Amino acid sequence: MKIDNVCIIGGSGFVGKHIANLLTTQEIGIRIPTRRRERAKELLVLPTADVVEANVHEDAELDRLLVGMDAVINLVGVLHGDFSAVHVELPRKIVAACNRNGITRLLHMSALNAGADRPSAYLRSKGEGEKIVMTTGLTTTIFRPSVIFGPGDSSLSLFARLARLPVLLLASPDAKFQPVFVEDVARAFAASLSAPHTFGQRYDLCGPECYSLRQLVEYAGQVTGHNPAIIGLNNSLSYLEASVMEFLPGKLMTRDNYHSMKVDSVCGCGGPNKLAEVWGIRPTALEEVAPLYLANRMPRERYDRYRHRAGR
């Protein structure tokens, strides 16, 4: 299957920007919808990118976006809000638009542990979205990452900000994660576009090591020169804190986030890794990259060095 043009829905987001950069270096034409074009300025300079203002929840807009495309990548997701509209109805609309426009190749971003029997609405909606995508007759590949880290992330960067507090009441301190580097995720997407062995497959994506939430916050603090007193909360107090924070500006945590963390976001700590097995990608360790951007020491040349190491 030859892929020359790809529509990246959610391409102006954290992961999407990395995928867009990678595909444009391969001279693949990319179309990236965004609600406000001026907020995607860094994508406008990509030589093969067409950044288009559009509402991807509208069928007519999707049809306009998919004209001339060979494949679609769907990266849209939210951690709180209307999970059904974003994780269920939007994939359904994208699948229908692909069928209307003769597009058979679809790559879809889900989440590790997504499924109908999961304790959180987030994971259940992600599971329903997977089911829609996998049962359409399209040539699909689904990616299920653990928490994704890298410059511009919303995980470790948040932990670094929280670590500035002298005392931190930490909900669900023992929740487990296996963070995966955003560039590794982008490479897996790009390498799968035309690869027949990935057709119809579902891949869990994780980094090389597992950490508890407490360990991640402590690490972010150490890197940025902070050492807060971390008080881990039990289940009852964790749920109470989530209930309160859910109604505060920014929604740093919600009750649904609490329920999501009841399922460890790991693939198998220290064991075989799909990134290496399927794509020959050596999973990047957190400690290789995080100190540079968490400590605000990420000049362009260092970032380019990481891109070169990743084969970019």
C-alpha cells in the first residue's frame, strides 16, 4: 500500500506535531485540521503540510478534509469532558467519512487498558472507540500507549510544577505507569502507515521501565531542584481530593482520573517491548530525555540531536 497523503486528525496536538514533523521529512503530504489556524503556527512552516480550519465533528467538514487523502490518522482524545463525543462518536464519523471517500487505511490512537469492563468512563469510551474502528472493514492499526512524555507533555511537566510545592498531598501514589517517549510513538505510527504486518493489529506502547506515581513526582522534583514533602493519600482520601479538584479551574484531577489509575498503565516492566519487536525501535528511557526539558534546558540543537538519534 503506497501512502502519499495523510490527514492527521488531532495533528495540532502534542503527539500530532511529532508525527507531522516525521512524515514531512519523508515527503508525505499531510493535512492537519485545527479549530484556529493561528494556534498551529509551527506546523505552517512544514513543507508538505496543509493546515486547515475545520470542525472535525461535522460530516461535511470531514468529507472536505479527506479529499485526495490515502490514509487517516486519528489522535483526538480528552482526559475529561464528553468522552462519548470524542472517543466514540468521532471515530464513528471518521470511519463513515473514510468509507464515503474511498479511504481504506486508518491509524487510531487509543489508550493502554481501554476496554468495556474498565473502572473509568475514559477507558470504557476508548474501548468502545477501538471496537468501532476494528469492526468496520477498514485496514486499521490501533495504538494503546501508556502515559507519553516529551517536550510539551502534560504529565511530567505537570509533576515538575507540582513538585515546587513545599508539601504535596498525592492521590493514588502507588498507581503504576510505564512512560513512553513521544518520538518513539511517532516513529511507530509513521512506520506502520504502509506496513502490511501492522494491518488489523492492536499494539500496547510502553517505555523500558515502570514507575509509581510517587516515583515520577519525586523524579520530576529532583530534576528541577525541588524536594517537596510528599504525603501519599489512601483510597478514600484520594477519591475525596479528586472530587474537590474536579471542580477547580484546570481540573488537575477528576474522579474519573482516580478510577483510571485503579488499573496500572504498564505493558510488562523490563520485559519484551513491542517498539523493539515490531518496529526495531529501542525504547527511550525517561532519564535520557526528561532532564533536558524539565529543567528548561532544551535548546534546538539538543532536540535535533535526539531526533537524529531516533533516525530522523
